[in-house]
Amino acid sequence: MKKTYIIKKVNGPVAEAHWQTAAVADIDFVPWNGAHPYPYKTTTQLLYTDEAIYIRQETNERPLTARYNKPADPVNEDSCMEFFIAPNTDDPQLHYFNFEINPLGVGQMMFGINRNEFIRPTVDWKIFDIKSVITPDTWQLTYKIPFSFLLEYVEKITDEAAGNFYKCGDCSVIEHYATWNPLLCEEEDFHRTEYFGKLIFEEGISVNR
């Protein structure tokens, strides 16, 4: 089963009004036969401009766990929201990036073909403009991924990308895992590209290396 998310194009700076028109993807599939409770509601929205893809994720997880404060720390052990994207679906190996970020706005990222074959890109995390906003009821995360950064690692960005959205907390108060596109493997592994959904750029993409 491949879910599809249509990413709306924004001409100019992304504003709150644009988020109000973006589709909402629910991260509500509990994998591995419900081995871990998932009592939360978490959503993802995407937009894009000529320069970048924009991500907004929101959850009502409480209480939040946030211990790690340096890039490349294992933030998946904290309260964590994640976005995996394979920008070039013409790539037979389907190389992908995974962005994993905790409530402190601290992230880790890999680029590869599975959880064992990857590199950690060297990058100044400021380029992603991460904003983490915590209210009494929600935690909202927004950031952008410049296409210029993606093109340092992939040959091109295709009109249809592939990816998945995740919620996890390996060592949070309630250990939990959930996905957008169903993850049907028996192994507890988010890094399974065969279960990525379709991410379609509404007006196409005209950027390449």
C-alpha cells in the first residue's frame, strides 16, 4: 500500500496562510503488531518553493522527553518526529535522507540506502532553520530542506519523490512508534524504503545538479 501526499507549491515566502491550505498527513499506523502503545496524535504537512521543501510536524505527546543537545546525538531516544525522503526515484538504489529531530530542535541525519549503509553528511544545521515550539498542549516543529543541499548528494530531484513520516520515542516516558505509510515488516526498522509512500510535487521540480 502506497499512500500519496501532494506537496503544494508556494511562490514566495512561506506564510501561515499557506500552511492552512496544505494537506495534513496523519502519522497513525502502529507497526509491529502494536508491540508498543501509541496514545498520541501526530501530523505532518509539506510545502515547497523554488528553493526548498518545508516541513511542519505536530504532536500532542505529553510529557515530552528531551535530553540530547548536540547534532548527531541519538535523538530518536527522546520524543522525536522524523521525515525520510528519497528525492530521486529514478535512482535504482533509492538513496534517502532521514531527518530526526527532538523538542530541543536538535537533529541527526543520515544519507544512504538502509540503516547499515549510510554516511552522515557534514552540514551546518542552521541551513534548515529549525523552529521548535512547545505549548501546554502541543509540540510543533518546522524546518526547511534546501534543494541545493539535497543536490550535493543526489543527481536530481524527480517530480515524484518517496518518503515516510514517523513518530517515535525509544526511551521516552511511553516507548512508542508510528508511521504515515504502513510499515509491514516484522523487524523494528524505520529504514525500509519499500514501504515509503509517494510524495508528489504539485507543479513539478525544475532543479538538478
